[in-house]
Amino acid sequence: MAKHEELPIPIYSSLEPVYGGGSQLDEAQLRFDKMKSKFLEVFGHPPDVFARSPGRVNLIGEHIDYEGYSVLPMAIRQDTIVAIRKNNEGEAEKLLRIANVNDKYSICTYPADPNQEIDLKNHRWGHYFICGYKGYYEYAKSKGVDVGVPVGLDVLIDGIVPTGSGLSSSAAFVCSSTIAIMAAFGVNFAKKEIAQVTCDCERHIGTQSGGMDQAISVMAKNGFAELIDFSPIRATDVQLPVGGTFVIAHSLAESQKAVTAATNYNNRVVECRLAAIVLGIRLGMKPQVAISKVKTLSDVEGLCVKFASDRGSNDLVLAVKEFLKEEPYTTEEIEKIIVENLPSILGDNPTLLDVLKAAKHFKLQQRGGKAQEAW
């Protein structure tokens, strides 16, 4: 029997299997009825299909997924629903028209071009749908799917995951969008494949996601948290206490992750990468080898294990404390160690290069110490 992560995205003809019964089902039915009416009002015809992805809360493992380490999140009831209709070739102008149930968000219109670049200097809420749109085409082509000539799509979004709250509203949006596009084109893939695709394609918005948010949104099961491992992405069920209640408190402070990526989220990704490279060099790797081979802290874990063991210790962060100073590093200090300029080691990734433009110093020991959670 195939593991649930290897199964395709499930398709239902009713809401009960998704929302259960009682008040949650009643609430969901009202939302879907409202979406049908709104879709007809905005676009003049009903949607073909709906897709839904939940937000998440993380139980164990903060900011270590992008370093290759396992995490334990669970899905929450709040979700994003996407209603979609694929226009027939020649039926209408080849546009992606993206509307929202919440009138706070004005309609976004884009060309039906999967190769379009997302304008990161002009942040629009519809960009998240374009991430899924680009991701679908990129992955479908890689799998040999005949994607045909691009056609217009009419799309309506209803998201109730609080934005900027740390509950992965962006991942719920990108995942539900990608799944909706797949359904509109009559294509389905294994959950673990979609988890990786959505992780990769959300990076089009400018955040270097590690994959936890998308993995749990796609692979969650009712009554379970999921132990998410990476390279490759896979999920192991962890049953939640029967009758247990989790209280998730929202501070109402909104974090605009995509807007502040260069100084916050992506800054941590870059600092972890630099900490791993410097550690690798200090632990005996040649600079060019470390630059080419070391992408995450997990890549130098073996060297850190040996360093601690040779000193009769099982403290795997011993090397971090020994070789990375507590004070922040300047760009010049890091370049002297790695014998290379920082822009060259980040390649042509513009979102990471933006970090170098914004950062005045880098906290390598603090980021290296994050591995303590996983080690």
C-alpha cells in the first residue's frame, strides 16, 4: 500500500470528507455558496472546480527546514480556497483574472504567460497565484505533460488564514493555487511532488522557503501532526492526543515576509549558508570545495560530530562555539576566510543578492547555533 505522501491530491464531490460535520460543515457550505455567487457575479459564469489548502502551526523546529533538518508541524482549520475556470482556446482574451471574496483586494490581471517574471519591486497580492501558475507549467513540462497553448483563467480566492500571522497564509495560497491549476488542466501528481513544486515556486515571490509550510499544507492528515523530512520531502504521521486542544494566539502584529525578506527571512537563510561554509573551512575543507559543496548546516554536521568526538564530547555545537565568533562578521571578514567575494557564491539569485545590499553584518554564530535544535 502506497504511503499517503505518494498518493495524488484527493478529489471530492462533497464537503463532508474535508470539513466533517456540524458547525464547521455549515460554515464551509456558506463559504462555498458565497464563492459560487461571487464568481458568477464577477466573471459571468460558474467555476469549474475548487481547491483548498490549510494553514499550519509548527510544533517543533523553527527556522531549520531550510537547513535540511526535520520539523513537526500540523495543519489548522483555517484555509485558502481557490475557485477556477479555464477558458477554452479562442473563447476569451488570454488573461489571468484573479479576484478575491474580500473587497479589500482589488482584481489583479496578468497575461496568460507562464514565462512572465514577477515584479518583486511592485508587490501585489495576485503574485502568489502567479507563483503557482509558473510552478505548474515548470513541473508539468519536466514530467513530459503536454501543457498546450496558454489559455485564460478566471480565479476567485477566499483565504481565512490571517495574513502575516506566522500561520503560512502565503503557502496556503500558493498550494491551493497550484492544485487548482492542476485540476483545471486535468492533471494530478503525488502529494510529495506537489509539496516540492510549491516550495520551489513560492520562491518566485522572493522568499527562500525551506519547504515545511508547503509540505504540511499538502500532506496534512486530520488528527495528526507530520514529521517532515527533506531531501527528498517525506512525511511521517504523528498522532495528536485524542481530545487534545491546541490554543493558537494571534498577536495581531502583521509580518510582511515577502516585503521584508532581504532584512529578515532571507537574511537568516544567507547567514546560515555563510555560517556553514565558514565552519566547513575551519574544519578542514578547502575554500572552493566548501563554497561548491556546502549549502546548508546539515552539510557540515558530520565534520562537527567528528570535531566533538575527537575531544571526548557529544556537544555537536562545540565547533560552532569554537570557530564562529559571537560578534557579527563584516562582509570583509567573511570574504577573507572564504577567499571569495560574497556575491559570487550566491550565484545569480537576485533575492539573496538583495540581502548583501541590505546587510551591514552577519550573525554567523547565532545562526550556526540554530542547528542545536536539530542536532
